[in-house]
Amino acid sequence: MFLAASAIVFVAYFANVALGAFAEAAILSDVGEMLVLFAASILFVVAILQKEADRKNKNGS
């Protein structure tokens, strides 16, 4: 769930950067872009930590 959310947020970030580069119509400001990228990073880290915890529980360690 968190990995999919991370991918969706990153796609939103990438779409904003692409709009700014090619159409000069970026929706977010620099601070907005930073916050969206930060959210994608946090969601990705949460997803990886959950997968690691699940793997650790399956191995019984």
C-alpha cells in the first residue's frame, strides 16, 4: 500500500517537473515540489521498513 502511494506521489512530482520543463506550466512551487518529493521518500522508506519487518517475522528472527 505504501509502495503504491509512494509511486503515485512520485508520478505527481514527475508530472509537475515535466509540465514545468516542456509546457512552462508547473502547478507546484519549489517548496511544493520539495514537499511532494519528501512525501514520496517517506512513503518509500515506510514501505521498505514494513517489507523488512514482514520478512523478519516470517523467518522467526
